[in-house]
Amino acid sequence: MAKVSTQDLGQEPIGKLLIRQAVPASIGILVMSLNILVDTIFVGNWIGSTAIAAINVVLPISFFIAALGMAIGVGGSSIISRALGGKNQLKACKTFGNQITLTSVITVVFVVFGLWFINDLIPAFGGKGDIFEPAKVYYKIVLYGVPVLALCMMGNTVIRAEGKPKFAMYAMMFPSVGNLLLDILFIKVFDFGMAGAAWATTGSYILCFLFILWFFLSKNSELKINIKHFGLDFPIVKEIGALGFVTLARQAIVSVTYLLMNNILFDLGGETSVTAYAIVGRMIMFALFPVYGITQGFLPIAGFNYGAEQYKRVRETIITAIKYGVLLAAIIFVFLMVFPDAITRLFTQDAEVLKKTPPAMRWVFAVTPIIGIQLIGAAYFQAIGKAIPALLLTLARQGFFFIPLILILPKFYGELGVWIAFPISDVLATIVTTYFLHREVKLNLLPKETE
């Protein structure tokens, strides 16, 4: 493999560079999403449809804690990208050391509290009735591995900030393949049930951590840190916190959304509706992988060039990323509109679930082609270190529009009101994002291009 330099982020043609950054990110997200998808298929067919609902209850809790690592990773990686663009190696290394310290301490504290309040959290997130016991089994085991997952999520964003997307891709692929193999071993062969599914997931986190640890200890990483870099530096911690809060707030809103959705759907349609939402949720993670890949590839390019004051390249990166994102999302839209029944049958043969899920899926993905604008717009402000607009745009779809809609619309339209809230909130959030992104480019990028 040819050695990749961070300086390439400021020199290569944008289209070529974005593809080089986005393709490995997309493949990594695809493999990770396939892992979640196939894992759900295994659980649904080998354990039962209620087990799918149980995992859906646990995910927002465990992923919120793990997202602390992602938040610290994204916040710190924005600093690292700009520091490397400005040739400040010391700040980049100090930031990375602080990321490791913060992730380790904070996630362990949250896991302790998460295990202490286990009997309150599971029902609160929709783990009621027949869902409670399998959810509890899965939750306890998975939570032990969450600090490791948080370190993996943090480390992966730093690898991308270094301009090493292929290694970030490998970091997502190895544990995904490992999880599927462990699923077969623990669920199918040993018949461990929900405990087997949980240990397979935790085992995959450990595999990912070992690979990322190897990367940073090897010659492939340009961030060579020592013990003094682990000491917390207040200005750096403050900047990590401000930028990382955007990612954390997004995941917090996702967790609140799961909490509300699971409870609202349970009240409207019982375990069947919660299972339908779980299947649709897996498709959201899986189907949009190329758009998420474009967003991941966009971040280090925009951040590096902004730090290097190459504003024309920043603007070109925005335009190119949005074009690619809209095109890919349109292809995904066609696929999901045509095959929702076949997709649902992969997960379960339960007649009620097969009846409810396809129409729900069509509503959820009804305006998919425009979501690239949302994602790139919010990511841009995060990449250049503008935390407040990044936070507001990140929260716009789910926090400002979606959550109010799912609290209001079901009162008039029942379960249909839940599903139509998805496209309405997407349209509103895209309008808001387009306005602020256009305003930012006009006021702060175009004038600087002519200087």
C-alpha cells in the first residue's frame, strides 16, 4: 500500500480526493451495516421476532454511551485535521492524547450507572412485556464492552483525520466479519440465545480495538504520542467538548427518539409495531451507507483545507460532496420503493410484521434523495470548528421537527402519523440546512476566495 500523506488533502483534485476518502469509508460503513443487518436476520430467524425488538430497545442506551467516544473523536479530529493543515504536529498529538483520556474515563462512569439502573432503563426505552427479559440479558453483556467500542469509535475518526481512510475501513471490517462468525458459533452452534448474540457483539468490539491499537503503534500513523500528551489540556478539552457536543447531542436525540418511538409504537400496536420499527431502523443504518461514506470522506478534506486557508477548495468540496450524496441517495430511494416486501421477509416470516413493515418503510424513505444536503451541511460547520451552527443543524431534523411530530401526528392519524413524521421532518430540516449553508458560503467563503 502506497504511503498516504495528510498533505494530499490540500493538493489532489477534489473529485478524486473525495472518492478516495469516501469509498473506503463507505465500504467500512457497508460492512458494519451488513453486520448489523445480518446479525438482526440471524436473531430474528434463530431466536425469534421478539429478540429483534429486544435488541432495538438496548441499542440506543449502549450506543449513547459509545457515542461519547464518537463525540470526543469527531470533536478532536476536527482539531487534528486543522492542526495538521496548519503544520502544528504538537497540537495534533496533544489532542489525540486528551481524546484517549476523556473517552476512557467518561464511558466507564456511564457504564457503571447504566448497569446500576438497568431495571429502570430497559422499560423506559420500550422493553416491556415479552421484550423485557431478552433485552435485559442482551443489555448486561453488551454494556461491558461499550467502553472498548467507544475507544474504537474515537480512534476511527482520528485515523480518517490523518487521511488514512483505508485503515479506517479495515477497522470497521474486521470486527464486523468477526461478529457474524461469532453469531453462528454462539447462537446457531452452541444455542446460547440472546446471551450468544450479546457475546458475539462484545467480542467484535474487542477485535476492532486490537486493530486500532496496532495502527497507532505502527509506522502507519503520523501521531506519535507519549505519556505527557495524556494530561488534560483545558483549551483543547474545551474545544473538543464544544465540537464533540454536536455529535453527542445528535446521538442523545437518537436515543430519545428510540425511547419515544418504542413506547408510542408499543402503545399503538404492541411488540409487532416495535419489531417493524426495528427492521426499518436497520435499513436506515444499512441503505444509506454510501451517503454516510461521502459525509465521512468530506470531513477531513473540508477541515484540512479550511485550516490551510484554501477556501476555493473548501467550496468545491461542499458542492462535489452534495452532488455525489444526492445521486447516491436517489439510487437508494428507487431500490427501497420497489423491494420493501422482499427486504422484510429477510428478517422474519411473522405475518403481522410482514404486513406492517413495507408501508412503514416506504414512508420513512419517501424523500431520501434530499438527505445528503442535510448531512453535508451539518458536517461542514463541524469540520471548520463552528460548533453552534453545527449543533443546531444536527438537531434540526430529529430534535426540532421529528420529535414534536411523533408526539402530535399519532393523535390524529394513529400509527400512520408516526411514519409520515419521517418525510415531513426531512423536508423541513433540508430547507433550514440549505439556507444556512448557502448563507455561510456567500458570507465567509466567496469573499475569501478573491483575497
